[in-house]
Amino acid sequence: MAFFRRTSLGPLTVAMSLALLLGFGLARGLHATDDMRSQLDLFSQVLYLVQNNYVEAPENDKLIKGAIDGMLKTLDPHTVYLPVERAQRMDEEFSGEYSGVGIQFDLRDGAIVVIAALEGGPSYRLGIQAGDRIVEIDGKPLSKTLTNDGVFKLLRGPAGTTVAVTIDRDGETEPLHFSIDRAKIPIESVPYAYMLRPGVGYIRITRFAQTTGDELEKALTDLRKQGMTSLMLDLRGNAGGLLSQAVEVLDELVPQNKRVVYTRGRIASANADYYTSEREKLANGPVVVLIDHGSASASEIVAGAIQDLDRGLVTGVNSFGKGLVQNQLRLGDGSKLL
């Protein structure tokens, strides 16, 4: 993303343009106080001075991206800016296919921590587990300044290409080395649905994507035809996804007109209550939900609602601990703010 280019705009023009953008547009949109305007003026002054006095000609897109990232780091670990390419990849993960190693991850203490290896993907087939810490890629230690976008550039690539990773795993005294063949990552979110024994159905949900509700409805319908009266819902290794689809899943399991999740925030638009509908429920018998350390975000919302409403039992081990809701705010150039 390039908001400003030195080839077409001089440093004074850049600073003045940014001041106009921030001072009159953003500040007004935020109902900025005089203090806010003075801070925006300060930022434009710093930009102007860097443009004119830094030892080398700086790249404007890197300056602005760094300023955005620095601002968001003062908030919490989960609020991030996604450039256009990263935003497109995120869309792909929940609506299309992509080529990569097939993991959900988080960056912690200079390492890539695996939240879950996506079922059916190359990392899953090699036995990479939730909690594994990727410390080297292609023989090179990870940079302490590595970002999410940098991880995707390192791990994604054309199907059939190979990437080597070194992993630290709890309980192992030596690092583990894996050579992962990148592949098209399957996006279906309900890969398995079958009868465990007479009357007991089993459904595996690997993520909460745009089609999860529809996939679950089809799976439940098929299992009911086979005599299902109770359900085991497997959310192990499910790193989450769309809140709307978590609500759709709960709508199949929880009685009518029950509040299954709500959000509260500083502004009125952040406050929402989600209730089940009045439609017939396809699963109205006993329910057991399986979770593990790789169950995060939307998975924890589903499991928490099942438990809080006494709709079923939750069993397994402690979940990942990211039971929160984030909005996706798309910006004018196609990038996103989470």
C-alpha cells in the first residue's frame, strides 16, 4: 500500500496533505478535541522532519504502515491492521482456497505459536500440534520484528513447493525439523459426520467459515435420517472464525429464543445480543462438545454457550483462551482493521 510517493510528491506536500487528511477528516470524524488536533499536528511535523532530515530518503508507505502498527500496539494484542494482500488472504481462508502449510497461528515472544493445524492440510498430516513453536523457517531464525504479514510471506507459496521449519515442542529436549510441502488447503468446515453407534451422531467442525451453518444443517439432517438422538460435537483444533456462523451453529442446538452470546463495547454499535430463532431444531437430544488447547475464539463461544445454558456437556482440556469478538472494518483501499 502506498499512500504517498516521493517521485510525485515533495516532503512538504506530503506533510501538508497528511495534516489536511488527519486534521480535517479523521479528527472531525472522531469528534477530536483541541488536544487531538494538536497531536495530529505533531505527527505531521515529525513526518515532515523525517522527510527532510533523515540520512536516507524514507519510503512513505513504510512510514505510514509503521505509524499505524505502532498506534495499534498501544491497544491490545489482537487489534491489528491488515494490508490489502493480508486482508485478501483472510477472506480466502473463510470463503475460498489458498496454498500454504495449513496452520492457524499467533506470534508470541519471537516465535510462531501454532493454534491449530488445519485438518487435512500438510502440517496436520505431518503431526504438527497446537502449542508447537516455529523458531526457524528454511534454516533462518525468526526476526524479533516479524509480523503476521511476514509469516504469511514465509509460509505461503505455490502448491507443491517446500518450506522447512524448526519447531520447539513441550516435552521434547531437541528441536523438531519438518519439511512441509505446500498444498491447496481445504476450506470445508464439516469434514466428518457419521454415527458412532446406534443413536449417537458425531460431527467434526474444523473452522467457522461462511458455509459452516449450511454444512452443519446438512450433516444433522443426514444423521437424523440414520436415527441420531444424541450428538457429539467435536471442536478440537478449531481456531474459530466468523461470529455469525458460531451463532448459526448454536441455533441448531439451543432451544428457541435463547440468548447465546452478546457483545458490549464503548460505542453503541458494539452492543449486540444474539438469540436463537424459532425454527425447528435438528439436534434436540443430549449434546457433548469436545474441546482442546486448539479450540479458540468462536469455538469457545459455542462451547461456553452450551455450558452456560445447560444445553450439554463440555469435555476435554483447557481451551486456547481467546473467547473474544472482533469486528472486521474494511478500509477504502481493501485493507482491514481488526
